[in-house]
Amino acid sequence: MSAPDSTEQALLVVIDPVARRVDGESVRIAKDVLCGGAVAKICLPEGPEDVERALARRGRRRPVVIGDDRALLHAVKVLHRRRELPEVPVSLVPIGALPAVSLARTLGVPLGSVAAARAVLDGTERRLDALVDDGDGVVLGGLWIPGTGGLDRTTPPFETNVGTGLETNEAVGPNGSEAVGAGRGPGVPEPARGPDGKAAADARGGTLGEGGPGGPAGAPRVAGLPEPTGLGAGADVTADVTADVTGVTGADRPWWSPAARTARSALTLLTGPAARGHSLPSCTRLRVEADGVLLADLDRPVARVAVSTVDGFAEVVIHTHAGERPLRTRARRVTVSGPGFRYRADNVAAGPFRTRTWTVVEGAWRLVVPRV
């Protein structure tokens, strides 16, 4: 890590239009903090093209994104296409509620606007690895491909979010979080409500959208549908996958080394509530190769494939339906093939693809984070 050069505190502050609509007060506070500590040029884009023009004309100014994960991803991808990403320190002031800022939290950026703005001015630069796919896309946190446990036949077709160019099957609210009524899909009714307006209990005794036998909080259940498995299994899945990556289980599992913490955070993002909230249409038969070594083939169904960056390598974890210990390995290049599979990268859905290859790029980008 290195501290940003104090002689170059000239900033290009790109304020995402969604952030301005969602929380204008936090945006104003962050802007005041940044302008009070540096010479800042404010950019108020109305669409992706405005962001691209501003970044192309930024000169020596450091880019600062005020917005959610999607705003950060767009800025990073623009810099990557311009082949400037490794040399340009990027800063983020997250605006919005979870899960719209899940990636920011995983990367170690404060979610408070004041703390994040101060980190932009006084923080340190951290070089981070990234996954670059064969379509020149960039994955910052990690990705997962669901098996049958992630299959949701009511999921609507993937749509492109207006203003971002990113594909998703989510119905999103103004801050990027799930909109009211989203995720049920066609043919799935609104939960029944009693005279007091509260959701009625479902067939398993839990209340729809609440904890208890009906499911964890925030995970609605519909009577008559089977209990989800795989990625819907909850915190146990996160613990299992973390153990697969670290090789340590039980009470001895530590939070050790920055790289391990990043890997654990990435796996939590990939398998936690933000990832479980929207199931992806899936293909159970996948061919997975790591540096040319075959890990899984079409004749052996998989339950889940997760890929994240750890110490300059791609950490691959493959869960099968047989119930044996998941296969894990590290490689520089990972290729997945299958009949029209979809995946979620940085909590954004993509696909379908017949084949996709991800290559690890060490020190692919620089992020300004708070001093330890």
C-alpha cells in the first residue's frame, strides 16, 4: 500500500445520478468534505457516455465515484477499456443501502459518506487483483455459477439496467436494492395478509419474509414450493465454502492476513443474503478447467462453482451433488463451458454463455481505502 501523493490532491468527483436521487443529503455532505480538502472538479453525468467523456478528459485528477457498486464497476470498466486502470487510483464514496453497496463493503470501503470521503483524502492506495474475462469484462470481488440449488424457474428474463449497460435479472429500486414485489416472478402471488395487514404464516409455520421455520429474514417462502438447497442454504453454505478456501474449519477458523480476509469477504458476498436474494437460471452440467486441467466435466453435475482472487491466483471451489468434500484449487486461468449457463459477478447477473474464460491479473487496479 502507498499513500496518495499529497501534491496531487486534484480530484474528478463523478456523482452518479442514481445517488443524487436516492440520498441527496449524503451526496452533498460527501461533496463538501472532498471540496474542503482538495481541488475538486464536480461531474454530474446523466448517463454512461458522460462518465466516459469525463474520465477521458480528467487530466491528472484522481477519479472519485460517489454512488453504488454499479457506478464503481462502470468507472473501472471504462478505465480498463482505456488501458489506464493499473495506473489510476480509484476512490469510492458509497451511496445507497445494501445490497447495492455490498461490493464496496467487501473491498473495505466505509459505508458512511463522511468516513468514505475522508478516506479519499487521507487514505492509502491498495493494489488489488481482478479477474478479466474473454469479453474484456472485469470482476473485482468474485463470481459464482449456480447449480440446481440456485434454479428458480420463476425468474424473469435478464434485462439491461438503464444507464449502466450491465445485465441483471433483478427488479431494482432507485438505490439498486430489490424493489417491492420483486423476485416473485410470474405466477407467484403476493403473500396473503391478515386483517392487521401482516403477512400470514405459510405452510411450514413461518411468516413470509420473516425468520423462523418459513425461512431466514428477507427470504420469502411460498406455500407449496420446495425448500431451496445449495445457495439457499444460508450461513452454513458461507462457512462451508470459506472452509473450502482456507482449509481451516470449526472454532480454529481465523481472520488472518489481509488476503484471507478479502477472500472470506468475497465468499460472503457470493453466498450471503445479497447473492441468495435472486436465484439464477442454471445449468447443472458444466465443464470446468483450471490452467488446462479438467476439474469437472459434463457427465458429472455440479451444485455450485465459485471463483475469487487470492494472492494472485483464482481460487476455484466446485461443489457436487454427491455430497463429498468440495474440490478446490488455484490457477491463473479458469474456463467454464456448458449449454447456456449464467453467472453472477460482483452481484451482477450475466449470460447466457456457452463458454467463458477468466484470467487473473495481479495488481490490476488501485483502490484508496482507509489507513489501518
